[in-house]
Amino acid sequence: MKQAGWAAFAAAAMMLVLAACGGGGTVEDKPDLSPEAERAARMAEQEALYEAALAAAEASHGAGEPAVWTLADEDTTIYIMGTVHLLRPDLDWRSDEIDTALAEAGTLVFEADVSSQEAAREMMQFISTHAVFTDGRQLTSLLDASEQAELQAALDYLDYPLGAMQTFRPWYAAVNLSVLQMKKDGFDPSAGVEQVLEREGKAAGKDFAYLETIEEQLGRFANLPDDEQVDFLISSAESVEEGSEMLDVLVSEWEDGDVAGLAALMSNPDMMGSQAVYDALLKERNQDWVPKIEAMLDAPGTVLVAVGAGHLAGDDSVIALLRAQGHEVEGP
């Protein structure tokens, strides 16, 4: 089991408009080891980290339903809830607290707009300039023989041709691997929490707002150095056959409202595979979002902020940052 799979799941979820492994954890450089031996050592280290995180998650418990927080002043109420972007269609995750927040909110706030025609145009523009090679290179030109073999094995498992990914930059290939794996295992973007909330919000005539643009969101991955992107891709490939098991654990922790468990599994650099991927996927985005959420207090009314559950757990979470700014945030 590869801990970097959590990063891949979360990153893949950001690509819903196209339809949750992350930057590979690395061991200390050892020039005397073959690439195969280095990979075996890295995988053993990842396995140990994952097992420790899983044990910590299993030892903690939540309230039995997805967590919801409340930030309020005299004339504004902001509900904040964690989401999972892709779910199995038969999962019943609704709670009275979520239904109340949705009913009261005049505005729903998501991470980014991934459903409008404008968003589709922005995504296509971003892909053409940041997700595929524009200099004639191919994906496999950045991989050594053992990395190519790892990628090929994952593609064979997914029944997907390597040629269809040769123009992809490594970060984009990694995300697509994870999307393919999740769909193969029965996870459905249309069953994701934001998709459900958006459909109901539109039917009720609610307003929508977003914390970042597609370029702000995905540009963090596109700007990673090539070696970080390759680590991201190979860890994705190594984890592809185990993805559903990891995702089911994550969903179970979220459904239970186990914020400490989610923090152990997602909201730390070890489980994301590298500090660079952790910063790009969670920490930096949380820091950018907090002032935007604070600014919502300036307008009267009720708002529901729904973002990936990993952003609301751990020391660098949106919740922790809001509390560090002196806000009283009710919730776990």
C-alpha cells in the first residue's frame, strides 16, 4: 500500500471536468543501489508509513457523520464542511446538519468552478499549455527502464494504451491514471458531494462562488519540477491496483466525521509522499483560502463552504488557520 495514493486521489478529484499516486516518498540517495533496489527500499518505507497512519486513524473515532463547522458573527453564518469529490453511488452520507446548512445557505462556495462552459474553456486552455508537452518530448523520455515498466504494468491493469498518454506531462498522466483507476473501481464523479450539492443548489436558485480558478488550482502541479512530477506518476502507477482499498478507508473516515483520522491519512507530508506535493495540494491552498473565507464575514447572510475533507484536518488545515487568526469556529 503506497501512502502517496492519497495525493493522487485528491489531485484526480480536481480534474472532475475531464471525467484522489502523489509525489513519491523518497529514501535518502544511495548511489550504490540499483534503481530497482532504491524503489524496493522506498516502497518498504511507504508501507511502514501507511500502516502507522492507518493504525492512528483506526484508533480515533468521529461523531458518526461527516463533520460540519460553523463560523459566525452578528449577521453572517458560514458553514464549512469537508467533502469527497468522487463516491460510490449507493453511499448515503447525508445528515440533518448538512441538510440544515444547505437549506439555510444563500450561497454555496466550492474550491473551483468545474461545471460551467467558461470553466470547460479554461480547462481546455490550461491543458493545451500546461498539461501536455509542447516541445516534442514524450512522457517516456523522462522515465528510466524500471519506471517505464511500472507505468506499463499500471496501464495494462487499466487496459489503457501507453500511446494515449505519451504527450502528457508526468503530473497530468498521474492524475489520469488515478481517474481511470477510481472509475474502474466504481467511484463516480456524479455521486461526489459537490456535484450533489450543486444540483440541489441550482434547483433551489442559490448563488455560487469559488475559492480559486482552475489555473490557480492545477498550476501548482504543473509548476512542480520534472523529477517531482515523475515521482508523482510512478507512485500513482505503484498504487493503482490498491486504490479502491485506500479510497474506501478514506471515505469511511470522512463518513464517520473522524477529523483526527483524516489528518493522519491525508494532512501530513509523509502521507502525501513529499513536502512539495503536500504544499501544492493542501498547505498553500489552505493559506490562500483563509482570507477569502474571512472576507465572507463582511456580507450578511448564510454561506456553505464545501471543500475536500483533507483541507479541514490537521495542523495546516483551514480550520486550524482560522482559529489561529482568533476566530471561534464551532465543530470538532
